[in-house]
Amino acid sequence: MMEKMKYYILLLGLCLLGCNNQPSKQKKESDNWNCEVDTSMCIASGALSKLDIEISKRSIYYWKTTFNLSDWDNEFLITHDIERIYLRLFDVAYKFDYDGEQKSVPIATTKFRCKIPDNVEIVPVAYITQEAIRNNPEFHEVLYKRIKAMATKHGFKNFKEIQLDCDWTKSTRDKFFGLCQNMRNLLRADSILLSATIRLHQLRDSVPPVDRGVLMLYNTGSIYDSETENSILSYEDVEPYLKSKIQYNLLLSLAYPTYSWSIATRNDKFLCILHQTDFSNDKLYQYVWNNTFKVKEYHILENHEMFEDDLIRKESPSFDEISKVKKLVTERITSSMEGSVIYHLDHNGLSRFTPNEIDKILE
């Protein structure tokens, strides 16, 4: 088991940061937010003299709309000493709620089909769209309430951290940072940490007001560019963001991809993302170059119409590419590093790597 360390944040610092906060205005909560809430539920609170940030935990994301661990999944967690799962609970989007009012509401809530494994820490994750942040960013109270309700209902109520995932830009930065600060103030009362995902394009911007971050080293290329060879991970796509050293004042974990997908194009224009990566049916597909296949006749694939001469490019990150990027990032980012996270727990993607390669990614 990997060695555990602790970073301590003194209560005095927390108090100084929070002393200027004003009570938030009470608002009517949408039924969308309340659907998972048990009003009898509560989580014991009480500020501690310090918040513990446990580092060096082997971690993995679970990013599916149904939580249902297979025997293979459980064996993988045990074999590789995975101690933390970043579990997506729902997305927050700007939609019409049950009352017909447009606001930021939860969608695509994860369904639970199995119990949470023993001895694994769960970090609830909420993915937040830019539209939700831009139009209706003050939902921290109902967000926290819903996460607590789901955690209690599904057996991980003693969580120590919540993560917010948002691809914020300069136009939405201030509103997202405001959400983070409000959320962090709520969590401190229960001695819970707040983390956020960090994209490469955000590294040279301001640091969000959170306790730690996870740098996403995947989806690094454009799926819309026909010249892209691998949009999941490419050293050539990462390197321009790290031409010089970056001092990033936040404890970081580094998330690496192990998943695969296929990109379909028509006349050099993006068509769709496909989960299928097996195109061995030579009646339907012809290999042309560089993991790219040409459609030979019309058919339906994953609810998409595929026409003759459409192109499908298989994409997957190699261990060598991950290793190159890992070396680059650790050399160029001068920040406290917490370790690595795998994205995500999926048999098809992970089975392409040897057990030794998985362990090296997690180092």
C-alpha cells in the first residue's frame, strides 16, 4: 500500500478566508434538486481544528450513468490497491425545471445497481455545464443537499471530499469561482474538502478557490479537426500548454486516460463519437490508413446512419504516450503533486494495458 501523508490546513486560515461571507439568500428549491433528498437525513457537522488532506491514494474515476461493478471491476480495484473512486453523481445543466422555470438543475443522475465496495473512499463529483454557471450560478446549497442525500441513500455518507467538474473559461471564471467559494464555505462546517478538475487551458489562469485539483490529461485534441490523429491524448497537443515551467499554487493529482473511442467523419467534417472500436467486418469496413476505416455500405451504427465513404478513426492512448506526457507534466509544472488518477473504470479500455503498466500509470 502506498505511503500516506497529511497536509494540514489551520482553522485560523479558514476563518480568515471566510470572515467576509454574507448569509446567502434563501430560495425555493426545485423538485429537480429535491428528488433524492430525505428530510430526516443529516450529516454530523462541527468544525475541526484542521482539515486533513490525505494524499498518495491510488484513485480512479467512475463515469457512467449506472453504478454497477462487475467481478472484473472489483478484482481490478483490489489488484491495483485502488483506495479512492471519483464517482460522477449527476450533471448540472441550464434547463426547464418541473415548474416550467429555466434554471440550473440536475440531469442524468447516476443509478446505483450495486453497493459501494468496502475500504474504498468515494468522492462525489458533479459535472457543471458552462450554461448553468453563466445563467444561474447560485445553487451551492441545493447542490450540497442533493449530494448528501444521495450519499446517505447509497451508502457513502461519510465522504471527505466533493469535486466540481466544469470547463470554465474567462467569461465564466468569476461565476464558477463564486460557486466554489460558496460551496467551500458550506463544506468547511462539515470538515469536507472541495476539489475541482483543471483543464490544460486553465493552467495559466487564476487558481480556483478549492483545496485541491485534478489536472485532466485527456481530451487534449479537437474531435472537430480532421487532421487530429488522437483527440484523447497526444504529446503534441499537450506540449504547447507547457512550453515553459508553470508555478501552479494548488495541490494537484494528474488524471490519465485509459479509454478508447472512435471518431466518425463525413467529407472531413465531424459526425459523431462512437463507442465501437472493432471494425473487423470487412463487408462493412475497409482499413485505409493510421487506424482509419472507410465505410463500404450504408448501415446503422449506434443509432447513427453511416453512409458509403464515411471515415471512422479509432483512438486510444498508448502506454508510451501516457509515459511521455507524464514526464513532461512533472517536469514543467512546479506544484505539489498528489499522484495519478485513471480515467476511467471500464474493462474494455483498461484491459489493453498490462498490470505493470497500470501500476506505473498510478505511480
